[in-house]
Amino acid sequence: MSAVEQGGRRAFLRSACRHCAAFGALGLGTGALAQAPAEWKSPPRFLRPSLDTDEGGLWSMMDREETRMRRSPLVVRDPALTAYLRDIVCRLGGEQHCADVRVYVVRTAQFNATMAPNGAMQVWSGLLLRVDNEAQLAAVLGHELGHYLERHTVERLRDLKNKAAAMTALAMFGLAGAVASLGVAASAMGFSRDQELRADQIGMRLLREAGYDGRQAAQIWDDLLAELKIRGGDDVGQRSALFASHPPAGDRRNALLKIAGDGGGKLGAEELDRVMAPHRLDWLQEELRRGQFEESLELFNRKLKLRPEDPQFLYGRGEVLRQRGKDEDLAPALADLQKGAALEKAPAELFRSLGLLHRRREDGAAANAAFEKYLALAPDAGDAALIQTYLTEVK
């Protein structure tokens, strides 16, 4: 990854992004979301507007941004994963809109999904790493479909009187992970409270009609809020710019649970695991490179409660603790890495981390064994020469 890509991602993380994690920024009122809109019907397929109209001009700009994004190195080119996501969107949105949807997985370690009015949807790798099952993922995508079906982005862009501001806002649908000014764009594109309410209502209706467990929408909200509280404090739901235009977090969660009813329905954890398997370790390492130790620990702790014998998440938590490097971190880091090393399909990177930890503990023999295992599993690793010098030092 280039320095420009990393810098753009860090800049985006620091920005006060109201649209980032669009599902996370739920505008759920305590009364307005008590029931899904019974009178609502999915609109017919959207026809491409004429170029001499304002909407036609917006579509044309979106098409250009989509072309740029399609060529981006940040886009994950996995036909199976893309088809899986598009299938979920089609089941949620219905046959009349399925043909117009194009899904792009963008390699960015943040929780977010967006959908442009021309049918181009972005799903970020940080979101896919965080969801625990297909129902949670469908809840996020259903919310974005709600905005799309109600044409909220077109309404928002029409509201932007300044053409430069509109162009900046449009950039968020292009090379999102590499745009350093994305926070400005996201702020400009923040949906109104009424629009968020409507998207939430429609999204939950689509989720339940597709047979998913609606309670999972509340669960993913709880999980995201727990991460945000690490740096934002317990009242982040009231203070953060991410939620500035919305009711208190507890009210939003309760409203989700109320509309979900008694729950029941599909979870789809195994289906999600299957398509995630080729990418999960890479995305886990991108999460580590964010350097947000406490947030990553919250994520990995939650994942390990669900999957205590998962060697990848054991590696993730052990490596976070090793990198943080407090005296009290060394023992639990060692426990996680040693437990993961004993499991089948332990990632090669785990043994590198274990060797570095033993090296810090001045246990040369244990470091040597871990480094040799690492090189056996990853002989062409980029740091193989460095690890060889460590082996020479130990010998």
C-alpha cells in the first residue's frame, strides 16, 4: 500500500464524518420507527434521466466517479464475494432494481457502505470484518437501499447550491479510501434526520421481508457503539459529530428492537464466513495497521467471545497487545499467540509475532523456533531477510 493510500485513510479516520458508517449513524426516533411504513411500496425501476436535466448531470458525474473507482487498486476483485453481496442486495431490493446494482468492495479498514443514485454501491472491508453474520450485513445494505429507493442522494445534491461543494461530495463515491478530504465531502453529504428515519424504516422492512432476523440490526449498532466509546467516552452517542443530528443512542437501539419484534429468521453466519475466508486475514492486518489499539481490542475481544478457538483473531489480539507493549500486555499476548500456534491453520504471521515477543522476553531458543516456523510457512515474506538476521543473532 502506498503512503498516499495510508495517508488518505488516516485523514478520513480523523475527520468528523457524519455519513461514514451510514448505518452506524442511524437516525432512529423512538416513535417514528415504531413500525415499518405500511403504505410504502418499492418504486419501479429507475430510468436513466436525460442529460439535459439536473439529475441527468448528477448521474453522469457519478458514472465518471464509478469508472475511476473501477480502476482503483483499492477495489477487491473477487467475483465470488461481489456476487454474494449483490445477491443480498437483490433479495432486499427486489427484482425490478437488481439489474441496476453494481457492488464494489473497497479495501478500507472502516465501517461503511454507500450507494450512489446510479446504482453503484460501495461496501468497505472494515464493515465486512466487523459483521458477525449475513443478517447484520443485510441490515447495513438495507439501510443504504432505503436511501437509494427514496432518492435521498439526488435530493441532497440538489440542495447543495454550491457546485464545488457538490463535486466534493460526489468524490465520496469514487476513490473513497484514498481521498484525504473525504471528511469534508461526507459532511456535505450528511442526510437529514427525516431521510435517515425513512431509510431506517424501509431498510428494516426489506430486512424482515427477506427473511432475516431483524434483531441483528440492533446488535451491530451495539457493537459499533462499543468501539466508538473507546475514544469518545460513554456519551459519544450524544457528543460525536457522527451522531450530531440524531436522538440518543439508547433510543435508537430500543427503536430497532421494537420494530424487529420477536425476531427469528435467517442469520447466515456460515455463508458469510465462507466468502470472507480468502480475505479475512488481510483485512485483519489492515485493522492492525490502523494503530488504534483499544478499538481493535474491543473488536477482537468480541470476535473471540463468539469464536474462542479462531487462530486468526487470537493472532490479532495477541499482536495488538504485543504492539501496545505495556508490561501488563506481555503475558496475555503470549497466551493468545501460543494458543493460536497450537491450532490448525494458524497464520504464518502469528509465528512472526510470537518470535518477536519471545525476543523481547530474551528467550532466544523460543524466538528461534517461532521464527523458523514463520519462514517455513512464508519463505517469500517481505521481511524474510530481517528475520534471518534475528536467527543469526540468536545462534
